[in-house]
Amino acid sequence: MASIVGAGVIWLALLGPVITLLTHLSWHSIVSSLDYPGALDPLVTSLEAGGVTLIVLVVVCTPLAWKLARGTLPFPRVWEAGVLCSLLLPPLVIGLLLVFMVGPYTPFGELIGHLNLSATNTFLALVIAEVYESAPYYIVGAQAAFSAVDPRLEQQAALLGDRPKRVFRRVTLPLASPGLAMALAVAWARAMGAFGAVVIIAYHPYGLPLQIWTTLAETGLASALPYALVLLVVALPLPLAAYLWSARAQSRRRG
């Protein structure tokens, strides 16, 4: 009984910020804060940037996660250490280093400058910052999802004449899909809440995290709470849905 009470206390403590947010908001305060022209532009910006970020992660990072899971890369621990290193970098440090990596006076910045593009204070910069803040989370989660697939099932499909791409599409991907969805959902939440790198390299256009920050600085804490609620509403449902799907898939396998 004591352990259940202790677990409940910890659970409530972890949910404390969400509970506090809901208790300090009223419908009137939400409407008054968001009912003006352009109030939801940061939401649109965040959704667009987050969607592009997810596409980049799926296309670019999924093959790396697959190869890490199957150990087909030379010196696999070096590759994994590189992913963990990027995961452990503080977001502010990521943003600072991105300025020296893709800023206007770097080779990359000069290259895209010829295309009338810029990787600082643009939508492109926002996507780059979100990709760097969320990619390691997706790679680690996708690697775990692929590792959970029994290689013997893939070998059996290959023995039956399926080519590697067909094996991946018909065997590996369906079995790994709940874990991949969870990894992608976590990356989505991470991208939607990205702030440290964004505030340095992509101060404009405003997404929801920066809107929260600027509203807090300009008009105070109470005015920022409605935007915090909007951020939670768009960031949390996908991870929760992916978690339920993953849990149901695991229970079916056990059953």
C-alpha cells in the first residue's frame, strides 16, 4: 500500500506543471489572449515546421537507425557514440554551433545564399534547428524499434525468395511500426517544443515556444499561459496516441 501511495505522489508531482497550467487558466483568459488578428500565426508556423521536420527525419534518419540496429556499419559503437553525443549536447550549444556551421558567412550559408536562401532567422533555419534538436531522439527510438524485430523472421522471408527491400517492407516495417511511431511522436514533441537552438539561429519567424517567451517578457506570465496550453494541445496527443498503439501491439504479441 505504501508503495502505491508513493508511486501516486510521484505521478502527481510529475503532472504538477500540467495541473498547475489548467488551474491557472480560464476560458475568458484564453479567448482574450488569442482573439486578435495573427494570434495563432505561431501555431501555424510550428505545425508547418514540425511537419517538415518529421519528413526530414523519416527520409534521412530511418536508414541510419536501421543500419545501427542491424550492426551493418563499420565500427558501430563509434556511430552510436556520435548519435549519443548529439543527443547530449545542450540545445543552446547546438544553436550556437549551428551559427558557425550554417550561418551566412559559412561555406554552406554562402552556397544557399546563391539560391536566395538563408539558414538564420528564416523558416529554413527553424526547420534546421528543430531537426538537430529532435533527430537524435528519433534515431535512438527507431533503432530500438528495429532491434526488437527478430532477425530470424527476416531471414525466413529471404529464404522464401523475397528481396531485401521486400523483406523490409513486408516484414520489418510492420513489426517495427509501433516503435517507429513512438520514436517519431517523441521527435514531434521535441521539435514542437524546441527553444534553445531556435532562439539563437531562428528567432524569426515565431513558433509557439518563442511566442511564449516573447509574451512572457513583454506582458507577463499570465499572458503566456494560453500559448503554453496551445503548445501542449498540439504537442502531446501524438505521443500519447503512439504510446497507446505501442502498448496495445505489445500486449497482442504477448497474448
